[in-house]
Amino acid sequence: MAIKTKPKRQPKPGQPVSLRILGEYLDLSPATISLVLNDAPGVRAIPQETRDRVKNAAAKFDYRPSFYARSLRKRQTFSIGVLVPELSDSYTAQVLTGVEESLIEEGYFYLTASHRRKPDLIEEYPRMLMERSVEGFILIDTVLQHRFKIPAVAVAGHRQIPGITNVILDQHRAAELTLRHLYQLGHRKIAFMRGGSHSSDADDRWECLKTVAREFGIAVRPELTVELKLMVSTPELGYGPACELLQRKTDFTAIVCYDDIAAIGAIRALRDHGLGVPDDVSVVGFDDIQSAAFHNPSLTTIRQPLHQMGTIAARVLLQRVRGQNSVPHMLSVLPELVIRESTCPPRETPRRSRRGSH
């Protein structure tokens, strides 16, 4: 007499496949299937034929483990919240590549929110991300006011806030590299473009520039100082302030810009006023964004290791999430001066702008 075998229960079309349904199909316990699919300790006790059946069935029905079940079991969501000013900004993008690579290697996912430097969004987005159970925050060029209930790491954060680790550039070293380069070329009449209060690096970078300028005997003159006011990530950021400098009709042979985007805008303004770069005015940027080397002229700039800073931020945050409390409050990285075409020695007789107003 032939032995009747129990008919296999096929999942219904479109029905999500669970461990229970796979178990009914294979006539195996969900625990056995879980051991095989997770390659858990003890799986060697299961016959190879059974392991192959489980894996073939999982592939056949496109079985995917439940993320939520895994999260509940381990009491983790494997998710990180990332706050940025603007996703299209080159600075942000380069930091994010380092963050992303490190998190992916560790099996973490990240949720990104762009606050566009609006204080209400800087307050609201962290609450929304915590409602989605992120385990920590990475904050890129974001001005913070208070601590969070979960671990957080700030890239370009300078405020001493309990519970937040700051990954920063050595701004004093950056100022030394910038002004020594211009000083050695022979520049003494130097204009400065400082960042706006909305940028987390602005105050520290400005104080370091003033300190180093005093050490070199370079005067930081009010009439040769402008502040960025727009909250944009386009060359317009530096175009208006550079025009303002030129309209004051005070001679200068070099300009130190807050960042590369502002420097590109400044070069356009100088050219629109009939001045050449670097023949009439040398221009120094900051960050070394990807387009800096390909601009005409290519930008002399301070290189921030942005990818490395993102990598450090992700690594440190995961250490804190995992309870490793030996992480220092502040981690500093070193800048590098990249000399390109936008700087040269000053003219012996400065050429004035052909267009006093624009």
C-alpha cells in the first residue's frame, strides 16, 4: 500500500511569505528554518539536504526576513538619523559618502532630513526621526542648541553640548596655512569674507583667522571685511559680498573666502568689474569641493578631508550606540593647503576696478 504524503501548502499569489508559511510548505518548524537562513550556531546539526531544501524554498518564494521582528528581537532598529542643511550642497554630499559607506558596512540604514537652516525644522526633525526609532544622530554643519536623548555626533559642530561628540577641522591650522601662503607671496592688503551665523564653522574660523592675522602682522580692516548673508549653496553666496567690497573702493590684492562656492562667486564678481584672477586679485577658497580643481582658474583652497570626517562620525556614533563610552568629546582632523591657479604674487601697481558699481 502506498504511503500518502501530506500535500504541500503553497503560498497564495501576492501573499507575504513568513517563517510559518515556509514551515508549512516544507513541513519543518519555523525555528529550524530560522536557524538555516540566519546560519545560526547549531545549524550544522541539521542535515545538508534539509538546509538545501530551506534555502531553495526561500529563493523560490522570495522570502525576506521581517525587519521589524529582527528589531524587536534584538531591541535595535539598525537605523541612524542624519540632519543636513541641504542635500545638493557639495560639502554635505562628500561628508555623506563617508557616513554611508561606514554605516552600510555595519549593516545600518540611515534616514536623512534637510532642514535648510530653518530653526523650527532643526528642532522638529530630530523628534520625527526619534519617533521612527533611530538609534543615534549624525548632524552635518548644523547649529545645535541642546542635547539629545540618544547618542549624537556633529560634523563641524563647535558647541560644548553634553552627550554630543564633535568632529571638527583644526581651524587654527587652516588659518595658518591660508595666511602664510598669501603672506609669502607678498600680499598685505587682504580682504576677508566671513561666514554667516547660520553656519556652525563660521565663528571659530573667523576667530582663528583674526588671531593668525595678528601673528603675521596683517591688518583685518572693517572696510575689507564682509559677511555672507544668503543661505544658499550657489556662487551667488559670494557674488554679492565681493561686489560690496569692490564698491567700497578700498584697494586689496587678495581675498580669503569662507568656502569654495563663495570663492567661485567672488571670482565672477571680480571679472564683472574688469579685474583678473589671480593677476589683479588672488582668491583663496575653503573645503576643496569636487569642482574646485576644474574651475577656471582652478581654486587655491584649504582641503577638508570631508569623506574621512563622515567616516569618523559614523564609526564614533556606532561606538556610542553600542555603549563604548570612552569616545572623546572632541575629535580634530587636519586640513591641507592645495595651491592652484587662483593665487599669485600681487602686482606692483594694483589695477583698479573699471566698474565702481554694479
